[in-house]
Amino acid sequence: MLRATVGAVQDALANLVDDLLAAAVAALEPPNTEAGAPARQFTSHTEPSEDCSQIAAFWRPVTALPQGVPCVYVPVAPLVVELHRCVTAFTDRNGNPKIPDPAVLSEEARSLAIDGWALYKGILGQCSAGTLFPGVNCRNVTVGALEPIPPTGSMAGVRLTVNVKVSAPAATGS
């Protein structure tokens, strides 16, 4: 049973997104990463605007997945956490192309890999322990792939999707 009241799917989603953000921030704290979690931390109802050095959690459209039995579906909420860090831009302030130092690019990539692995390992660990979402059976949670977010401007990052079955199976149809 979710912490929200029966029928309050919006509250349930908000609670899940809050829990995911808290777990992600905890996963990024030293000694897990060198930089720690960004100071800018928030939840959103949709994919947020990218800003340099932030972490955000949000949900994507909820879908109902068939459960292998005719007319039985379970709503699944894809929850996403995105971490953005400042990186070296490939243009100067006037928009002119510039070639960044390869050593700097490599160090930024290394830092993002450390952040990404800490995020993935932390979320997966809490999921495996059954502590990621209080009141949600860990069998109703799947941790997706860790994805890089390519550089845009002076930002790059990582994205992790966690799928949560938000209610018990319900039969539909006749």
C-alpha cells in the first residue's frame, strides 16, 4: 500500500518522486562521489529544463502493462532522475567554436561516470534492500539503464529510470 490514500494517484506519484530524489541525493554524497549532490535539487511533473549542476526527479506518462492474463493490467509509473553537471563548452561566449583540452574533457567524463555509477549503485542497493519506496514491495520496482545525457552548451549528465507498479492488478472488461 502506498502512503497516499486510495484513489489519490497524484499523491502517490508525488511521494514516489520525492522518495526517488531523496535516494538519488543520498547516493551522490561523499565518499560515493567527489563532487557530492548538487545544491539545486527538485522534483518536477515533467522533464525539467536543464541547468548547470542540478539533480531533478520527475515522472513520465503512466501506462498499463498486460500481466500475461487476458484483461489484467497493472499501471506502471516510469520515474526518472537526471543529474546535470557543468562541463567545458565547445563554443566561446560569442558562439564561436573552440576546441577544449582533451585532458579536461576526459576528467569531466570520468567525473560523470563516477556520479552515474554512484547513482545507479545507490538506487539499485536501496531497491534490493526494499527501502527505496516505503510501503512498495520491491518486486513492483525495476531499475532501468543508466544513460548518459550528451553535452549541450556547458552541461552534460546522466539519467536513470525506475519503473514502479503503482497499484495491484485489476481485471478489466467482461
